[in-house]
Amino acid sequence: MSGGNPCLTCGACCAFFRVSFYWGEIHSTFMVPEELTEPVGPTRLAMLGTNRAQPHCAALEGEVGSCVSCRIYPNRPSPCRDFEANDADGACNRARAAYGLPPLGSAPVAA
């Protein structure tokens, strides 16, 4: 993969992890759209589609590993804002591996 943000051709994290966050984020500055969330506890929500055995965020558009985008990118919740491509704990590359994508190099990339 040469140049550019690898997240634009990946999306594996959006179709691999549960995205849960504090319910107040639907009323915060970023205003995560409430209709794209589901409750997972008294004070926690998850992005719709990510709280199941084979997660796939309802806001993810496109084909994982090809060309993807987030239809609520400016309003995405904190776990999405905080997630880093090629992070130190290897979460990004675990998600990529689940979709048969090669691991990223060693320099972190902000998503």
C-alpha cells in the first residue's frame, strides 16, 4: 500500500470490534446519531451492528479491504476517534488479519 491513509481501503476495525461508549455521546458536541446505536448497559451504547458475533458497524459503507468510508465520520463516537491504525497493542492488525489483509508497517497512523 503506497501513500495515503490505509483506513480508506480497510475498514476491518469497523467490522471486527464492538464499538461501545457512554450514552452521553449522542448528546455531546459530536452528536452520534441515536438511531445508529443500541443499548448495551444502563449507561453504555454500542454502534448498531457491532454488538453481535460477527460485528459490522451500520455506519460503514463500502467493502472491507477495498474502499470504505464512515457515513457519520464527523459524528463518530470516541472509540472510533481514539482508534489508531497499526496501534501498539495490535488491535488494528488483528482486525486486518480476520479479513485476510496484510499487517501494516510499524509507524502508527491516526484513523
